[in-house]
Amino acid sequence: ETGVTQTPRHLVMGMTNKKSLKCEQHLGHNAMYWYKQSAKKPLELMFVYNFKEQTENNSVPSRFSPECPNSSHLFLHLHTLQPEDSALYLCASGPGQGTSGNTIYFGEGSWLTVV
Amino acid sequence: AQSVAQPEDQVNVAEGNPLTVKCTYSVSGNPYLFWYVQYPNRGLQFLLKYITGDNLVKGSYGFEAEFNKSQTSFHLKKPSALVSDSALYFCAVRDSRRDDKIIFGKGTRLHILP
């Protein structure tokens, strides 16, 4: 149990589908993150939210749409994805801006396959 | 610019031998350094971090890391490797421009041979 829960753990979707990934943290943190992990590529930061406000969008295509309704929940809405978007999507949470020694904690990830 | 380098894609160690996974960093200001581990089909787990104080930091599962300012290194070590230590290890540094961002290395795959 990491304190960060991601659902679903596995998702297969067609290129015309709309689906969402969900993340929930029980650590009382103020920041939440989406990372993408592809085979043989470095870990890619996608989005950062602090106190529900988006503070980083790392040039992510608009077919990925994040939503952060409160500090405990984070969604990644997926629409018209491409096969190259197949990857492990990791959610993380952390204390947020204005804290020192910031440690972020990850969920178990959602394996996405686009067919 | 802040960065971390993990020079080895893979490290092989015999069970029971000491292990070292290398990491060097480049930051402006004081470095805040981290190690994470990823077991197969799992997310990243926090192992340990250095903020200030003793250069030798102890973490989970018997791992420790040595901060060396002159060599800008933060190598991960364990005195006696277990087969269950086989995993992907990530070194990371806090972005000095954004205290909520952590920059990860590309990872080193550790194989412990029985």
C-alpha cells in the first residue's frame, strides 16, 4: 500500500475511444503528478498540479486531458489516442510547492494499450 | 540545468556480494537527492533521500547511499545483495527552480545472480 491508488491497473482501448485514468492519494499531499513510462525511454513528466491548479504541462498533446477536482484526486482523460501512446502511466503525489526535501510517492501505475 | 546521470544501463552482481549503482548529478545550489526502485509491473518506490547532514544516508531494504559533494555523486550501495533486489533503480534530484519537481535519471537495471 503506497497511499496512492490508481485505477484501472490495465486498460485496452481503441484509437477512437474515450477513457479515463483515475488516481487518488491518501497522504494529505497538495501536489499531484502524471508521468509516462515507455519502454526504453526515460520517465516523462506530463502534468503537475498544486492545490488543484495546473502548474506544469510538459508539452503534452491535447488528446491527454488532465483534471484535478481536489487535492486528493487526479484524472487523465484519454481521447483519440495513438498506438505510440501505449505505456505505463504513473500517478504521484507530494507535499507541493513551498516545501523542502520534497519526496513524491507513486501509485502502482495504469498499463495502457492502444489498439 | 539540473540533471542526473546514471552511467550504467545494467549492473550484474552475484548474490551475497556488495552492490553499487552509480549516480552523478548537476544542480545549482544545494542538491536534494533521491533513490527510487521499481520492481516488475509496479510503480516507483521511494528508497532514501539526502537533504543535508551525514553524507551516508540509510534507507529501506538495507540500502544506503553516499553523498560526495566533490565528485557530485550519490551512489546507491548495499553490503550484501539479494536476488530479490533485482529491479530498476532511479536516481533523482530536486529541481532547484521548482521545489515540487523531481528530475529522474534514465534508470539502471540491477540483476542479482543466484
